Amino acid sequence: MKNWVRAWYAAPSRVFSAHLSGRTLRQILHLHAGGEQLRLHLSNRYGEEAVTLSSISVGKVLQGAVLSLGECDVSFEGRSTIRLEPGQEMVSDPVPLRVEAFSDLAITFFLAQGEGTTAHWGALQTSYVSGIGNATTVPAETAFFAYPLLTTSWWLLSGVDVLPAIPLNAVVTFGSSTTDGAGSTPNVNRRWPDELARRLRDAGGTRFMSVINAGLSGNQLTSSEIPQAGGMKMPPFLLGEAGSQRFAWDVMEQSGATDLIINIGANDLRFGISGDRVIEGLQQIVTQARTRYKKIFGTTILPGGYLPSQVKQRRRVNAWMCEEGSRWFDAVFDFAMPLASPDDEAVLHPAYDSGDGIHPNDEGYRMMAQAVDLSTLTGSQDPSA
């Protein structure tokens, strides 16, 4: 039996308005699964006002803002123009566009009215914004001129599902900036969930699964509060709602997902949360996930960016993960050890450091994906079985 499965996801959060009303957005995303049809998820979860979208379409990327022939219109309950109220999310009607795994897809729409304040700000992917007006029907040869503005966020988009030709399962990767891919090279999909997806593709057969990235940069597991240091004030929504809260929609509602890999808690420690409180938070979300997922996996927290007192708390979490994790998880993947400096296990190895001492570079993310034991994942059903 065929099933819808998530091929791409971007965890939504509240952002500042970029004054996009009256412009056309052509947003580029990379699919981790292919299918004979697709459906689009739009989100105004953090909207301060309603937004009206029209001329919505999907197409395959040729280069930049230029699309291949065969672009398809997208409707929602038969409507080509939709109004998303504040907090509302919508799923499109099935779109008869065949797409391949590991291909780039373009989502185009005219933001006819309202401002988008729901987005995924750390996309690490260049997308395109038109001048004022509806540019959805411009010919391919003028697309570069019609979309002169660039954005590195995904606006009002939260997911793409595909209908695979054979049954396919998915694994969700839940975390903060290291799962989001901060520090990796933009536009080349080198986050560790991307690397994991390619490993599963190369393994082939029933090992192949879609990989759903539910990372959100700056996110904490236990809190959404931001300590205000040195008199600098930051908006409370900047780093997203607590992972324990966003878990309900970023993890528990993913189409076709059977497995979950959890890598969160580093920011909690950096903001002064104790290791024991992080462990308690991990236990709570694992208990919740057991009602939905076949397999759940833990990971150790990466080195880098901790004060001496926080280093001790990180050791506490990682020791619990390695010594007692088998009571809670189906397996534990050690992300920390391969990326640690040989001189100090609390410091990120220079060869894997993107430059800020906290986030890995492309090779570091590849090493993280290599730490996942593919044989422990559920995989996908063999249609001949």
C-alpha cells in the first residue's frame, strides 16, 4: 500500500517581517524522497495577520530562479487563491508532478496581501523574491531579472509530502543549530541530516528512508527564555519555542515517519540549565515519542562553546546517554567523540570546526552522519515480502 511521506520539512518559527507583501517568492528546497505526486504544506503559525497567496505552483529547478518545463499549479480544496488566518496551516490537493529524490524543487507564489512572520530563517539555501507585482508567469529567459532579490529563509512553507512508487518510511532528526546545519556551506546540502539521507540512498534497498530535518537554530529543549547579558535585549521568540513544546508539531505530526533521532540540549547547557534538567527533558520527550514512533535514538552532545561549569554539565548528560541511554533509546549514536579535539574533549576538533568553535564544518557534519548505525534504523518495507 502506498503512503504519503515527508520529503522535506522546515521547522517554522516567528520572525520579523521582511515586507514581502505584493511580491512573488520563488523558494528552492531539496527533497530527500521522490514520488509520483506531491502535496504542499503552508504555515501561518506565527502570523500577526492573515495572508493571501495566489498563483501557487511547483516546478523543477533548472538553474537559480529558472525552472524546467512542466511547472504545475497547486490548489487547496480546488482553490487557486487561499487566505491563511493567523495560526492557520493548510495542506494542498495532490499535485500530479513526478519528482526524484535529491532533486531541487521550486515553490512559487504571489503574496497578494499580508506580511509573513512565519518562516525558517536559517535555510542555508538561496531563494528568490521579485520586485513589486505578480511575477509567476514570466518566461524562463527573464526569470533572473524578474526575481532580483535574494532571501536565505523559507517563508510560509513548512513541508512537502510525496507519494512514493513503493512504500517508504522516514526518520526525523530533531535538534537545534547543528541539526539545522549552521556552519555548513550554503546551497549544497551538507547538514548532517542531508549526509545521512545520502548514506541511506547509497545503502539502497530496504535501508533507504526519507530524512526529515526538524532542526531549529538556537533552540533549547527545556525553555524558550534567553538570558539577557550585558544589557542586550533579544526578542523572546528569536530562538523558537522550547523543543519540548514544538515537539508536538515538528516531530509528532510527520507523514510516514517511523524513526526519530534526538540531538538537542546544547543550548540549554550554554544558558545555564543543569545537566540533570536536560536529562529529565529528554526522558519526557522520549516517553511522548514512544506513543508514535517505532524506534527512537539518542545522541551525545557535541563539544565546543562551553564555560568550565557547563563542560561539567555536558559530561553529565553524555555520561547518562552512554551509560543509561539503552534504557530509554533503541540505540545511542556518539556524535561527540569523533568531533572532539585530541587535546581537550570539550573543544571541537580544528579539522571539523566551521570557525566559531561551536558548529561543525561540512566534514564535521559528514562525521556526525557516519556515526549513525544504519542497521539499527527501521528502514522501509520490502514490497516483495
